[in-house]
Amino acid sequence: MHTIKLKKKLEEFFLEDLGEIDVSSQTIFGQETKGEAVIIAKEDGVFSGADIIQAGYSLFQSDLEVRVRKQDGIELRKGDIIAEITGPVSVILSGERVILNLLQRMSGIATLTKKSVQVLKSNHTRICDTRKTSPGLRMFEKYAVRCGGGFNHRFGLYDGVMIKDNHIAFAGSILNAVKKVKDQTGHMVKIEVEIETEDQLFEAIKAGADVIMFDNRTPEEVAKFVELTPKSIITEASGGIGLHNLADYRETNVDYISLGMLTHSYQSLDISLNVK
């Protein structure tokens, strides 16, 4: 994650939680009381968020010593110590909730992504995410997908063209939509077109799409569409795909399967901060 952007985000999150003062910790302990704590995994999963711990506590400008013991992407076992923190108790506790919130969510996403990759079990098809992320948390959630062995789709509306059904409906056709984009963008901008039918597939190919997404198609339909698509065009399947049927797409030979569930239907991993 970008260090400057990471710290600015963390500052925003801490300001939301702390306001002017952590009334509980600072009135009980002040700055004098020192202590030790550990961040510990309460269940098995895939870890994501090592930089969160270091960057988060560094913002307090205190004489904290932070030792992160686990790397991103590593498989955690219940009871594993992720990090050790030594320093003013008030600072340790003031930063606890924001840091744990991010670690739990990111590790939950990494865990679900790893499980999806294992279920698909393909040497060709890659699992990727979507823009269905929590507002304000996209950089964290997409990073967590990478920690779990997945890949990132576009980060926003600014770094790639994706022509969906509503774009096509308003533009009148795939050909019209793609032409308008090509007339106004440079050669570095890729164009993806979402299709549902064989006729739309041929229209997207004719229009010169760089990527074609097969939306809400069965494994049989995806396999057929892949066969009809020139090898120079990247293929993607999305919609209606989850852990329950992911393995059914293993032999389709599609290049990517994008899963919105990775960032909107995950379960946070249980991670706690305990007094050492």
C-alpha cells in the first residue's frame, strides 16, 4: 500500500474514533504507565495488514516499540502472535480499535480469497475482485485480495473503461459506445465490454474490445463464449458465481472470474489485542 495514502487514511480513522481525547485510557493511565500487549489470532485464517500496525502506531509519535511477527499472506493458526507492542498503555489502547477493525476485515477478505482460489483450483483462470468495496476502504480491501492470492480489477472509474448494460442501452449499441470511447481516449486505456448473448459477443469483438466479460452466464455458456473469442482478447466471467458453484467454471478456460463477494460478503477474522 502507498505509504503516504495509508497514513492519511489512518489519520482520518483515528480522528473519527479519538476526537479530542481517549477519555478512558488517558484519565486512568496518563502517559507514565508502560505496558506490553500482543495482537493475537483467535481463529485460523490468512493474515493481511502488517503495515497497518506499524503505520498506525507510528502516528501517535510515542516511544512505542512495535514488533510485527507475521507477514501478509501467511496462514495464521489460532493462538499465533501477530505483533507485540511495548510502551505507554494509553497509546496502546487508544490505537487498538481502529487497528483491529482493519486487521479483522482485511484478514477476512484475504481468507475468503484464498479459499476461493483453492476451490477453483485452476492453473489458468485467475480470481479477481470488483468495485463492490466499502466506501473509504477500497485500498485496504483490494490489497487484502492480493494477500489471499487474488488479483485486482480496476480500482475506480478512472483507470479503465467498462461498458455495462446501462451504457449500451443509453448509447444504442456496443459499437456506438466503444467508438465514442476510442474517439476520446488514448491507446493506454483498455476497454472492457459486458455481454450476455452470442450476438453481443460478436459485436464486442467487431468493436475492438480489449476485454469481454460474460455476465451471469452458465459454465457451459462461458466455455462456448471463450471458444468464440479471439485469443488476443482477455475474457472474464462474473455474476452469480460463488463458492457453491465456483469449481464448475474450472474447465471453461476463461481468463478471469471476478467475485464481488470477496469484498462484500466476507466474515471478519477474529483478532484481539491482549495484555501480555
